[in-house]
Amino acid sequence: DIQMTQSPSSLSASVGDGVTITCRTSQSINIYLNWYQQKPGKAPKLLIYAASSLQSGVPSRFSGSGSGTDFTLSISSLQPEDFATYYCQQYDTAPTFGQGTRLEIK
Amino acid sequence: EVQLLESGGGLIQPGGSLRLSCVGSGFTFSNHAMAWVRQAPGKGLEWVSNIRGGGDLIEYADSVKGRFTISRDNSENTLYLQMSSLRVEDTAVYYCAKGYGSQTRFDSWGQGTLVTVSS
């Protein structure tokens, strides 16, 4: 199984800040990496697919990059609705998720 | 609009069985892989199983292999998860998720159904 290591596990930031979350895989997955946002009590929402493609309807302040084993999710100019938990997920083989990054308001 | 509606969750004793269902609408059900993803209370997301549109490829997480069976009825636009030999650690919200074609890129999710395994 492919192992996913997401960092940091938690992050504090202010409205208007930019943040970056990283995801590392235990073996190369090309670009088969997705990012999701989850708010408390809600289902996850797909933000980024294939490492850097923005899902329809997702604001352009979200962006993804990377290939192989190292990936990043960046959020520019944080908005109040962006404070949530973020997960990466690989789909090169049977899917696996990262452990999540909780983004909190400072 | 894509909609996924899960049902079948509840309280079950260890060793028991339960069947979850997920009805899809707003898309051509048979054209898309479908999956179950679970989330234990206060924990992260865990992929459980997925099945391709035609039912020809099925995968399971090691944690449920041999105990859970995924299936689908494309004539009824319904995905199933038959769970047996349930353990306390299977307690979670179970989400149904839609893939993008054959890819396990989960672009739509249901609201989830809670399964509690406890004596």
C-alpha cells in the first residue's frame, strides 16, 4: 500500500494569509493526487484533482502542484469559510488518504 | 444535480451484519466507479472499497477484506456495502462517493450514514 504523509497536522492562520500544506507519498504516483476540504459534520468536497487541476466551482485561491512523491496545496488570501480540515488522496493504486491538516483561525 | 443518498446505518452488536445502500441520481450511474469511505469519530478519512461502473473491478482495504462485500445494481442506480463480522473498530460514518469515470477521483459524496458497533 502507498503511505501518505501530510504536514503539518494542524496550522493556525489569519484571514488574508496564504498557507501551504504538503503531502508526500511512499512511492511515485505520477500526478494521481487529489485534495479535499471537509468541514465539521459535513462530507468532504473535492478541491483539486490530478495534482493541479481545479475542480469546477472551486475558487481560484486554491491551487495544487507537484508530481512523483511530493505535492502541495496552497491557499492564497484565506477567507473565513476556508478554515476546515484538508486531506490529500492518491489514486494511482487502491486509494489512500493522508491523515489530514486542520486549518484553524489564529 | 448529482445526489447520493445513503441508508442502512444503525447500532449493531459485535459480530453482527449490516447492509448499507446508496442511491445515486443526476448522473449516468453505470458510467462511474463508486466507493465507500468511512470516518471514525474524531478521525480522518479511510477508503473502504470501490467498484467500477460495470462491476468488473473491485478493491477492498485490508482492514475489511473478507468481511465486507461491495456490489451495485445499475438498473436501480444503487450501491451496496454488505458488512459482516462487524467489530467495534468499524464504528464510523460511512460515505458513498462517486468516481469520475473509472477513476477513484471522488467528485461527489453522500451525507453519510452512521454505523455504531457496540454491545
